[in-house]
Amino acid sequence: MKKSARELTIGAVVICVLAGGGLFGYQQIFTKGLDRLPARVCDGAIKRETAARVLPDARSAGDNAGVTGTGQNFFLGCKVDTSGNSIVSGEAKLDDASLKNWVDYYKGKIDAKVLRVSVGDVEALSLSGTASVYVPCVPRGVNASDANQSYAMITEARVIGMSRVKGAALRQALTDFAYQLTEHAYKVGECQKPLKFPQELPRYKSS
């Protein structure tokens, strides 16, 4: 017996609804892991959307952060990973290094095209897959004159595994990740000089 046009229409609608529901269910189960993280990850250091700009969709995701040492030995680490084996991580530490030595270190990398931006006392640079931020910081209880060069909070961030974006977009996302971690570390590490961090760093001009 032939089906009526109405029955065929209803059947098509049901199939579309089921297909749409299946797609929605798949997305919720297998691709929304990052969306289920807190609004700020790594003990409030990093905005969730900043990490999500780096990492591809995944079924699940987690974050981990920790601080060791104080003063000249301060170290703060942050890692956001996914079930797809992609990781964005960074470390901020107190170091005795001049701005020039920091830049020269990265310029000395093989095949490294370094891009730089700065605002006030905050300096940032990017290589392919890596970003770093430099901020002068004399920790509490330490004299600036004790440094061989200059005390600074130096952060490095990188992506391991697959990333959501490439090229200029990845450089910018990793730099924003490193910058947010630096701002958090500057407060937690009790740097002596009050520093007003801008909402974001200037954007890179080219890749």
C-alpha cells in the first residue's frame, strides 16, 4: 500500500528530528569537554576560552596547577589537557635574567621566527608553537641589587599534540595564555612593585 504524502512528510520530519537529536547528543558527549571546565582554570589563572582557542574539541578535559617555592625560588605551573591527548601548558618562574638575554635566548633557537609585542613593563614574544612573557619582578624580601642581571617573572607556554588553530592564530592564543599566567603569577609570587596589567597585550602585526 502506498503511503500518503502526509505520512511521507511526517516520516521525513521524524528522521530529521532524530538525526538532529543524534548530532546534538554526539556534540554534547564527544566534543564539549572544554565547555565543562570552570570559567577560569588553573586556580583562576587562565580564562577557559583562552585555553579553548588552543585546544581542539574533545570528549573530556581537565586542568592542573601548582605553586612551589617562594621568593627567588618561586615557580607556578599550569596545564590543560584533553582526552584527545592535546595539552596547552605553561610555567611562570622568578629568574635572574635581563630583557636582552631573554630575547637572545629565543632568537638563538634554530629556525625561529620571533615576533614581539610590548606594553609598559610587559614584554612578550612568540615562536611557532611557543610563547613567552617577561615582566620585571623583585620578590618580597629580596633586594633588587642582589641580582646579577635583573629579577623577572618569566613565563613560557606551548601546545603539545594537535591544536585547534595554526599560524598567527596559534601564536596569539599561546601568548594570551602566557600573559594571563604571568599576571596571576605576579600576584601570587608577591612581586614588590605594583603593576597594572592591561586587559590584553597588543596583537601581533604579522606571522
